[in-house]
Amino acid sequence: MTGYVLRRIGQMVLALLGVSIIVFALIHLVPGDPVRTALGTRFDQEVYEALRARAGLDQPIVVQYFTWLGNAVTGDLGVSFRSGVPVTTLLLQRLPATITLAFAALFVALVVAIPLGIVSAIRSGSRLDYAATATSQVAVSVPDFWAGIMYILLFSLVLSWLPPSGYVSFFEDPLEWARHLALPALTVGLISGSIIFRFVRSSVLEALNQDYTRTARAKGLTERQVIWRHVMPNAWIPIVTVVGLQLGFLLSGVIVVEVIFAWPGLGRLALLSVQDRDFTVLQGAVLLIAFMFLLINLVVDIVYGWLDPRVRYD
Amino acid sequence: MTEPILSVRDLTVSFGTRLGRARVVNGLSYDVEPGETLAIVGESGSGKSVSSLALLQLLPTPPARVEGEARFHGDDLLAMEDDEIRSVRGNRIAMIFQDPMTSLNPVRTVGYQLIEPLKMHMGLDAASARNRAIDLLDLVGIPSAAERVDDYPHQFSGGMRQRVMIAMGIACNPDLLIADEATTALDVTTQAQILDEIGRLQSELGLSVIWITHDLGVVAGIADRVVVLYGGAIMEEAAVDPLYEERRHPYTRALLASLPVPGADRPNRLRAIPGLPPDPTRMPPGCPFAPRCAHAQESCSQQAPELREAGEAHLVACHFDPEELYA
């Protein structure tokens, strides 16, 4: 198991290196000069040259890459062209909001999807199964921006239960934190939950139809024991994969929802940096998102090895 | 004459389908005597597996509907409540299934899977259940059982996995073991070992066995009595020797004729039975085998033959005697 984990960490480092090259190359291939954008339409050529030199933009691109990479490893992702604030500071300001929303949404998703998926599979063909499957179909099909606006209309404007937008830190005011979090978490969580629900249902259903489930019943176990000891341990394996993918998607910034709810997350930061051609910020944001994605994948793979003995010995 | 330990009467299993009710088992009746091996033989779709799953209420109902009676030590298995039948499953009647590769849970150790019925039915604590699990693995011929008890199914070969299934089957000293195509997925040498193993356990533990198979070679080697099933009904039932010698029913005859014979003229093709088994949603009104029977006469497709006595403990469901048919 230790060897397996170490090997996976090694793969992750390589993948991260690959991501850094792609991110760096893409951004430098995109037309548009950040220094020029920052300076506006009228500027002095000398100031322009000086700024370019300070940012290292006069160096060959390979040198620029290694300089950037070397700094990135030590946590220095450069300085924003727009605001002059270190990129790392900007990212760290945004990270708590993103992590909060991602995990809150995942919580909503799992609370809905896992019990409903299991029950739907066990009673497949029942009214409850049909109702749940149909509802999940609708929830997946509704665009997130529309659902978000509808929630705001209903819960903020009509019922006045919850604030329509904004973010409050947990350490400032836990109650307000929760009240501000509720709507965006619901918006994204129900969509993720619908996707996860379908996977839970189908993988439980598949495990229920396996020969080993019949063996378990033939031993005289109760249906509850059959499900929790034999069906679920197998069903978790594909479920973990999709939950990991969903968490990655949630952490990489649900941009539209962040915009609707004025949520100060990474997605909005990335969007702004694109508009401003603030490419140090964009690079940093993409790299951070990629890092989180890979980290989740690593965790998923480790959980996999723990759930499935066949993986450990490969 | 001893009391049979299992007495099945008029077992009928049907499934609701879009094309109407599919009658897969039609009024099946047989007895299993203590210590005997009864072989149930038939081709795919003859209802042999379904009838045995029905005995332990392992068919999902609906879509299945099970009727009739199956008295096990006098109690009707089919009428039992959930907790009653569960105390029989894996305890007094155990089942071994066809495919050892998929019948064990891949994410649980074999020890875990063996210990479950021991705790459940015999009330053993963890330590003694584990010791018994090791003894059982030893008994079915798994080398260094004490180390292998914590291994996962994928670390065992197919034959070894089937031994584990057998160990699980005999764990609680059942009275009856139902082996459903238990050696079909194994190669011939492994099959022979498993058959020996079950024979040995049978004489040591005195258990009765229902051996479900399509393999007449296996039947000849291990069975005391044979039930030949076709279209969910018994065609012929007899002790193994008279059945093979007399082959009273045309289906039995055709089945045995379809086996390859060593040394026979090689260019000869195997004598396959023409046609397909009957569609269970549209069972023919007369004898189920009539459409494929080389000796069928007009009456065969109109009236189903009763299972009748045709010799000592020899039952056959055919309107005709062999003397009339195979003159």
C-alpha cells in the first residue's frame, strides 16, 4: 500500500509539471500584452520597456518559464500586473470562499444523493425510484444560473429568508456565514447531487445483481446485512470516482454561480484576470486549481486502494 | 424405508413477462433421501437452476411466482417466513453456484466470508469462528489454510475458489447441499478433484446432495439417482445405472446419444438434438419434447404424458414403451 501511494504521488508531481508547462505556454501564446493593458492607451516607451524588464518579459520564454517555476515552488507566483499585489496573496484571499462553497455544495449533494440512490436501487421500479430518477433528470437539465436566480427570487425576494448574495467569513459571524452560504450551496449542490445520485443508483443496482450478492443471501444473511456487508462495499468504488470528479469540478470554481451570488471565489478571480490580461494571476489560479484537482485524484486513488483489495497488489 | 429429507411436490415457477406468464418449472416433484446424491440433469433453460433457487426462496418475487410444496424435514420451505427461511439457508441447506470467479465477494477476505454463516447460524464468537474457518479450508484441501484465510478471492485460482465455496457450503454442517453447475466452469482435472472432495465430505458428514448439471459424464460418476428435466418437467427418473442402460425416454436417449464416444468413427458428427427447447411463454399443449422428438406421434402434441412407473423405481413421462419406439 505504501509503495502504491508513493508511486501515485510521483505521478502527481509529473502531472503537475506537465500542467505548469501547458498553462505557461498557453498564456504566453495568447495575443495581448499585459504591460500595455496595464498602462492604458497613452504611455511612455521607456516606462513600458522598464516594466517589461522588471516582469522579466524581455527574457527568452524558456528562461521565463524556469524562473516562474522556480519561484512557484517556493510559493511565489509573481505579482499581479493590475494591482501589484502578490498573486499568492490574492489566491489565498479567495481560497477560503471557494473551499467553503465546494464542500458545502458537496455536503448537500451527498446528503441527497447517497440515501436516495441506495433506496432507489433497492426498490428499483417503485414509485419512489421513478420520482427520484425523474427529479434528478430535471435537476441536471436546469442551467445553474437559472436555478440560482430562481432561488434568489424565492428565498430572498419573496420570502426574505436568506440574503441574495455576498460572503461572510465563518470567523466573523458563523450564523451569517451559513445564511450566505445556503443558496449558492443549494444551487450547485443539487446539480452535483443529481449526477451523483445516478451513479449511486446504478452502481448499487449493479452490485445487487452480482453472483456474490446471491451467495450472501444463500448464506442466510438478513437483507440489511447483505446490503451493508456485501453490496455497498462494492458499490462505493465507482461512487468514490464520481464524487472525486464532482469535488474537483466544485473546487475549480463554479464561475457562473460565483458571479450570480457575488461569491469571492477562485472562479471569479480567474474570470477577472482573463478580462484584465492579468496573466500572472491567471497562471497562478489555473495552477492552483490543477493542483487541487490532482490532489483530489490522489485521494480518490488512495481511497480506491483501501476499498478494493485488487488495486493494492497491482 | 427412511423418510426423505426433502420432498418436493408440484413445484411450479413462472415469471411475469411482456409476452405473458413464462412457466419455467411445471409441477416438479421429487424426493431426496438422506445421504444420497440426486442429479438433476437438463439443458439450459430446462428449469433446473430456477427450481433449486426457488426452494430457498432466492428468486425475486415478483417477477417470479412459486407454487407447490417443498417439505424439508416435514416443514414447507416455500411457506416459510423470512426469518425462518434465513435460518435454513446456509445452515441446513447450503448452495454452491456455478461460477466461482463471481460468486465470492471480491472486496472481502475469504475468511470474512466463511466466518459470516458461522457467526450467524452457530453463534460462534470471532476467535472460534476464525479457527473453524481455517479448519474448513483445510478440510476442503486448501494448503496452508491458516495463512490463506486472510487472502482475497482474487488471490485464489478458480478451483481453489470453488473449494472455498464448498467450505462455505458445509460450514454449518448442513443436511443438504445443492450444487448448481458447481464444476462447470472448471477444467477437467480440477473438476475431478472437486467431485472427489464432495464425495469424501458426503461420506464423512453424511449429507445429501442435489447435483444440478448438464454434464452426463459427471452424473454417471457421482449420482445415485437421476432426474432428467426438460421444459420444466421430469421426463425420466431412475437410479443411475438403469437410467443409462435403459434410456426409456426419447429425450434421455437423445441426450446420451449426443455425447462423443471415443473410438467411434471420427468423421461422424455429434448427434445433436434438432431444434430448440420450448419457449416458456408458449409451452406446447402436449409433451414438451414432442416438437423435437424423433419418435413423436400425433397424440404426443395433444396430450401431455403422465409420469408413470416403468420398472422398479423408474419413472418415465412418455406415452410409449421403449420396445414400441426403438424396435
